[in-house]
Amino acid sequence: MTVQSDAIPAPAVTAGQRNTRRGSQEAMIGYLFILPAIIGFVLFYLYPAIRGFTISFTDWNLLSAPKNVGLDNYATAIHDPKFWSALAITVKYVLWNIPLQTILAILLAVAMDRLVKSMFIKGLLIVPYLLSSVLVALIFLWLLDPLLGIVNIWLSHTPIGKQAFFASETQAIPTIAMVNIWKYTGFNALLFYAGLQSIPRTVYEAAAIDGAQEWSTFWKITMPLLRPVTVFVLVTSVIGSFQIFDTIAVATQGGPADATKVLVFYIYQNAFSFFKMGYATAMSMLLFALLVVFTLVQMRLLRANESDLD
């Protein structure tokens, strides 16, 4: 007696299942590509940040074992007049740097969009950004030297006369701002230029047909449509300006008379000159919190999550 059994057919793979498998494979490949960046972020940013946060609750001189002191370091910073003085000097530098740098970058971007077609000239704008900040500071330290600097030699033949620049309590911060404006304006101008290229030309054509003037077109069309780039430039520039260190460390070392002792330089002094690592990291955490607040305020005021192109 023979028993016949019907073979059970294998279930057919649907198109949706194939797409799901293909999507999973592509996602895995994508994760493999960004894995080096993730590892670098964890090792060089996330772990040091967490470690710094724990150190901020200790009294540590880099030689002996850290001693837990709770919130004492934060209380010391809040009641430290030098901390607030350094923060005020930092804000003064930011107010010198950011408005001038942003305005010049926008003007350069518009000039490139309207007048300059040469890629070589556009490429020259990014050269200062590619130079080391230490090298740039050394170049300007030589150019602006009160005795031998070529700038002061030229000024000596004018009614202005020689200027102290880095050696002046009143001129030091504006001079440092000028150095960094020279270094970063070209890079920001290229960002604005890229933003200008993304604006549809039909918008300008429609405005011209309606009889809009150049100045009106700039304020009512160009600037609103540049808002995403403006948000990015302002947020990154403000964060970078609050972290100014290298130019000051090379050119003034916090002088003259602490006129350029910005917050990051004061943190550096406490960490590696006074060996107060716990106190220095506590001030770093306060600076981090301040930058987070500034960033959120800027993004809210500039409506970073909205687009005028819709």
C-alpha cells in the first residue's frame, strides 16, 4: 500500500519582503561606512565630555588622586569675579567678531555671485581658513609689531601714527577680532555663496517684473531665503568665538593687564598653570551649558526649522 503525500510548496517571497531585505542590507552598509566616525566621536568627544563632567565634581591637581567635593567647584565659579570678568571679555570679543564677520561674508558672497566668475579668485578666499591659527597669529604679531611691524611703519607716515594693537588694553580685543575676521570671513562667504546658488532665479525674475528695487529684493528675498545658511554660520561662528584661545595664547597670553583673558584662556590657566583641574572642568561645563542656551535661542529666533522656499 503506497501513501501519497502532497509536497508543501515553499512560500513565495513577496516584493515587499525583498525590498525590506535590500533596505536592511543597505542600512548595514551605511552603518559600516559611518562606524569610523562614530568610534572617533565616542573616543574623542563623548567619553572626554563625560569624564570632564565627573572631574568637575572633584578637587584634582593632576598629581594626587581626585577628591570628591560635590558642587563646590561650581559655587566657586559663580562667586569668582575673575570668571565673570573672563566671560565679559569673551562676550566683548564675540560682539566685535560675529557682526563684522557675518556682514563682510554676506557682502563677499553677493559680490562673487554678481561680479566674480573666476574659480581661482573664489578659491583664494578659503586660503586664510586653511592656514593654522597659530601661524596666522604669528604673522599678524609680526605685521602689527609696535616697533618693526610693517603696518606701523606705514602708519607712522600718516596722521594716525603708530598703534600698540596687541599691546594696548583698548585695542587688543578688536585686533584679535580683526585677525580672526580675516581668517574666517572667506570660508563663511563661500557658505553664503552656496546658499545664493540654491535660490531659484525665477524668484528674482518675478520680483523684477513687479518692479522691485535691488535693495528691496536683497532684504525681502535674498536674506529670508538665506536664513538656513545664516543660522548655520551664526551658530558655528558664535560657538567658535566663545572658544577663542590659540590667537590669544600666541599673541597676548591674556594681557595686557588681563585685557584679553577670555574664558577659555582662564580655564587653561587654572588647569595647567594652577593645577586646578576640577575647577577648570567645572568652568568648562558652565561654558558648555551657556553655549547650548545660546544655540537654542539663536535657532528659535531665526526659525531654523522653517524654510521660506516652501
